Amino acid sequence: MKRYVIQHRTHDWDPWQVCPRLQYDTLQEAKAAFKALPFKDGYRIAESFIQVRYKAVKV
């Protein structure tokens, strides 16, 4: 899994969607790709991470 992604959304009320072809290992690569986008409105750089959750167990 790549560490940095560029996300896109059409409207302010839409959820952010990951662009599958825009995933990078380093922040520098993601910044360079973001800078190369013709339109930056509706795009952002995000860091992917694994969220650890715990669920209670009934005993």
C-alpha cells in the first residue's frame, strides 16, 4: 500500500475519493504530482494510515 494519495471530490458535500492512479510512496512525489495537475480545485494530498479499533467482547 502506498503512503500518500491524491483525493478528489466534485462538490463540497461529497466525500473524498482516492484516485487509484495517484498513489505515491513519498510526500515529495505526491507534491510534484499535485503541482502538475492542471486544476487543483477539488483535489488534496492525504496520508493513508491504518486505524486500529477495538470492539468489546461479551463474556
